[in-house]
Amino acid sequence: MRKLLLAFLIVSISASLSAAPPVPESVVWEEAIEYSNPGDEHLQLNLARPKTGDGPFPTVLCIHGGGFRAGKRESYDTLCLKLAERGYVAVTMTYRLAPKHKFPAAVHDTKSAVRWLRANAAKYKINPDKLGVTGGSAGGHLAQFLAVTANVPQFEGTGGNANQSSGVTCVVNVYGPSDFTKSYGKSVDAHEVLPLWFGGDLSTHKALHIQASPLYWVTPNAAPTLCIHGTEDKYVAHEQAVWLIDKLKAASVEAELLTLEGAGHGFKGADAEKAEAALFEYFGKHLKRSL
């Protein structure tokens, strides 16, 4: 009986932890919408949008972290609901993970999701000209990669809606890496994570590390960028954000860095509040106001 009770409690706790957050009255919430099906993977997204209003609404795509090998789209459900309350269509997506799926599979998936949003703009009241993206850690990298490689053919993939653009209006990059060639020795897990995604380390796959680094794709056509990064990040060094912002500015791209002194990887308390407030302000400026 005790074993049965313990098993029941474990299942109940797990269910409560994975349950979707409460949906506000002002929001329409849809889960598990398929946006692409590479290799019969059936990739899905969750979508939140305002219940009232004709739109079209500015839109934000949220990309989860997890070292390119873990993580779930549900981690951004709460942020999507908050964004929808503020007048956005907000989406959180699943993408293919390492080691089964190596670079650039995840890049292809994010671009497929952006193209899907534009292809379905009328159905979901999306403004295809006001499409922002955000993510944390690996998700921050993938968000930034969208911002610097709009319509670069080699990264588009074959995930559908090829007639649509994969470009984004702006990005909020939360402690995402910008130069993988300088991650080793500066990150507590780069030596474990990156070889899984690239199929090898710098000694065998340096070209892929360069190719996957947003820093090397910066041009004057890159999307406006806000980086949010803590000075005590042990997984992605703060200097990665500094390098990226400096290079964007050198290319005459609007770029800002919000440095959170003493913050690590995964913001908590006041740091989390500051980061979220900055995200809302940045998207409000670039997606809602006329610049």
C-alpha cells in the first residue's frame, strides 16, 4: 500500500509540475499545433493570442534552452500568456535536439517556425512585419541566429512554406553564446554539450563551430538586438554578449546590453524581474511603436 501511495504521489506531483499555467480570461490558448514534420518528427508549438481585437497583432517566438540536447517548449508557456495579455501573439516551439539531431537541424526548425507564422498570419491575426524572437541560453543562440542569418539559403532547410521569409524584426537574447570557438574553458559544460551538437570538438569540427556562431554572421542587415546577461554566468561567459553587441554596433545595427551584476545562468528574484521588464519594454518599442 505504501508503495502504491508513493507511486501515486510521484505521478501527481509530476502531473502538477507539467500542467499548463492558468489561462487568463483575455487570452486564447492553443497547444500542440504542428508547424513542421522533418523526418516524421511532427514538431509542434503552443500559441497564445488576445481573445478580443481584430489585429493583426505583433508576434513573439520563444525558443527554449537546454544545451541543444534538452528542454521543452512548455518552459515558455507562462511568458507566452503574459505576452498575449499585453496584446501579442506569442508562440513557444519544439525543435530537434542533439545528439540525434546535430547542427543545423535546430536552426532549420526555428526558421521553419518563423515561416509558418507568416504563412498562417491571417488565421491567427499575426502581423508578419512585426515578428520578434527571444530565447535563453541555447534558445538565446537560436534566436540570435535568426536575427543575423535572415534568408541565408544554407540555413533555411526544407521545413515548409519556402515562399515565406525567415527574417525577424528584433531579438531579445538571454545569455546565449555568440562564439563557440571561445566557449571551451570558459563554460562548465561546453566540453560536454558542444561535441554532441557538432559531432566533435574544436580539434575535429572547428569549421562548424565558426559556422554556427552568430558573431561571424553579423552584417548591417542584422535585426536590432537586446542581450541580457549576468556577470557570474558559469555556462555562457558574459564576454560573449559584449563581443556580439560590439560587433553589431560596429555594423551600425541597433544593439543594447543589459548587464546584471552578480547574476548567473538562469535569473532569479530581482534579476528575473529586471530581465522580464526589459524584454517587455524592448518588444513594446520595436513591435508596437513606430520607430
